[in-house]
Amino acid sequence: MDEYKKAIGQNEEGLSALITQYQIPDILPLAQDLPNETLLLTEKTTVTLSNIEISEKLFFVLLEKTKITIGERFSITKYVDSEDCIREHSMARETPFCLRDGAVSSLALENIERMAPNSIGCSLKDIKLYNTGLINILPKLRINEDCEFESLVVTASKEEHIAAILTQDKPFYVGRVKEMCLKNYAVSTLPKLRVHVIEFLKLVATEKEHVSTILAQDQKLCVGRVKEMKLEGYAVFVFLKMKETRENLESLVLSISKDELWRKMHGKIKKENIAICVEEVENLFLTEHAVNILPALKTKGEMDLFFLDADTEDQVSEVLAKEYKGISFGGIKDFGLLGSAVNLLPKIRLKEDCEVEIYSLIAPEERQVSIVLGKEDRSIATGRVKNMELTGYAVCVLPKLRIHNDNTMGSFRLSAGELYFSRIPGEGDSSIELGRIEQKGFDVPKEIRRKLRYTLVDGEGKEILEEERSSSQRGTLFD
């Protein structure tokens, strides 16, 4: 057995020396009981794999160095140095292993192409394949139905990396996956995967060609039950093709960085009058140009988390358009706007009694609050806020906010240097109504406090008297 392993694993120089010493068979039916004599297997040797289980390490050596023919009842398992790497199929362990990429020879690709679908039994922990023809082996695997992947990550920079998968007539079984990430051309394999449950699905496509095969299909795309989904670039187009998947979503992240891509998507949405139903989504993140998709989204008006992140005015232009009347929420736990998305405050209506755990506005540049500053004071309802933080130029919108009259905040923080507060000193003393705030969570520069009207309370909601406040409160100076 040791000599067999030695011969199988030799490098090219070692093999050249062995050619004159060992027999080179044309065909070798691999079995647990190996021949007594030492054999040398080369690219001209056809190895038949049937009624056996072998280690994944031995399998990939044979895949690279010999011609493989796969018969019935064949499987691969995790390599364990102290155990036999060949055993009868009736004694198969099917121990889960990790499928990782590596160098793939032309002979290996030929072997993969000849394999029948679902011909290699296995149990996998995770799959991580990057820009390799080995990706095409996936439909050849017969994955156990009770298999649960920790992660399935596939990146394909060339179409040839996934060409064999796209030619499959039927989808191949994957099962349950905790985290799945498909990037570039690998996104096109999504219709070929049969997945029951995906906890987190990430699709990234930087070019239209990466998703062209999916977009060319008339039928809707279903990828099983997905709890969390993040789509970037042209992969957002794929979301428009999904139907049943949306009904199970808990968290959705859409990101579009390219202006050209957004223009194409905007044209499609307008032309086909697309309404994207995300009523089951509890957590919604829209970043960059994806913020402009907001008018096309149909929500149920209640969410755990709503977060918009935009850098430029172009990335929020559709939301600011006069014809868009805005979006309303009756319930929301975490509410956050970053950058130019802060200017969308007048378009986002929170009901007066809406319970908000966290209310966060961040504006690094003054232009990102210019539209809000043009609105009337106390014209933007925030609901009942438990924790509020305004950062950068977002502190300037404070007079425009209308906090519920009967409200107690656990924390209230204005996080900015003196430059960002330029508009607040012009407000009248005690003109900005905040309501009750727990003293331990009150973090406001001392110079700004006289512009605010508030009542400090302790952890039990009892008002802290002026003399107690003066003796215990520390002023926060500007940086």
C-alpha cells in the first residue's frame, strides 16, 4: 500500500525514472485489494471506479493524472492519514469533507466532462471554488439529502468555468446551506441549483454578461427558502426574476454602484411598470443607486430595520421626484439614513405613535441635509424614539424633527464638532423640544443645551431636579 501511494503521488521527474521499473496498465479497476505488484498509473491509464469509496485526496490525484471512468455505487470521503483510502462501498463512511479549488489540468477537465450527473456520492462541509474549471464537477456530485453546508462559495471570472453546469437539463441537489455566495458568471448557475434552505445568499455580478442567461429566461426564478439576501451590481436584475423566494425573506440588501447599471434598471422598471413586493422583509438595506429602487418597492409598512445609504444626489433622485409621494411606516425598530439619504426624510413618514428603538442620521457633508433644512420646523415626525443619534451635519436637522410628546429616550447623542453645529446657535433658547431623556444617556455639547427643551430623568423615569442635575451632570465640550 505504501508503495502504491508513493507511485501515485510522484512528481514528473520521479515518474520518468519509474517508467522503466514498473508495469503501466491500460485499464485498472480500482479495488480495496490492490495488486501485489507495483503499478505505475499515467495519463494513458483508464481507472474504473465502481462499488468503492475512496478518499477525496486519492480521487483528485486520479482525476489529475489518469483517465477516470465512474460506474455504479461510487463515493468519495474525507482523507484520514491513519485509515485506508480505499474501501468497499458497503463499508462506506461518507465522512463530510471540504471541497476546495486547486490547479486543474486539461486531463482533469476531460474527466469531469465525461462523468454522468449525480455519479459521485459524497457528503460535504463546504465548497470554495474560485475561477477554476473544477466548478464543473458540482453537478456530477450526488450530495446526501441530509447534508448541510457551512458555506458554498463559487467565483467564476470566465464562462468556461461554469459552461458544463449551464448545459445541464435538470438542476442538481445541494440541500441546506448556511451561507452561499456566487460571484460573476457563477451567478448564472443559480437556476441549476436545487436548494431547500439558504440562511444567507449573496450574489455579485459586475457585468451584464454574468447574468444574461438568467435574464433571457421567461420563467420566474425560485431558489428555495432564503432568510437573508444580498445582491450587488447586475445581480439586482436577478432579484426582479425571483418570485417565491421573496416571500420567505427576512433581510434584503441591494447595492448598485454603477450609474450606467442603474439607468438600465430604471428603464426596465419604468417600461414594464414593475412593482417589487417585499412585504415579508423585516430588514431592508439599500445602498448607492439601489436607493432609487424605493419607489418600486411594495412594503407592508412595518419593519425591524430600514437603512438607506447614498453618497450623491443622483443616487436619491427618483425618491425625491415630485411624482413619488413617499413611504409610510406604522412600526419600525431601527431607522437609519446615511449621506445623501438624509435628504429623503420628508419622503419617509413615521406615524406619531410608531415605536422606534434606534433613530440614526449621519451626514458627513452639508449638501446632504440641504433639502431637509428647507422644511418647516417640527414638520418631520420621528415617532416614539428610545435612542437617537445625529452625526455630522445631521445635527442641523434637529429643529425639523417632531418627537412624540409623551416620549422618554434612553439615550440622545449629538456627535459632531463645532463646525457642524453652525445653524443651531441661531435657534431660540429652549425652542427645540426633545421630551424626557435618561440622564445617563444624554450626550450633548454644553453650548447647545440651552437651545433644547428637555427633562432629564433617572432609570426609573423620575425627574431629576435642577440642583441634582447641576451637581452630577458633566458638560461635553466641542472638539
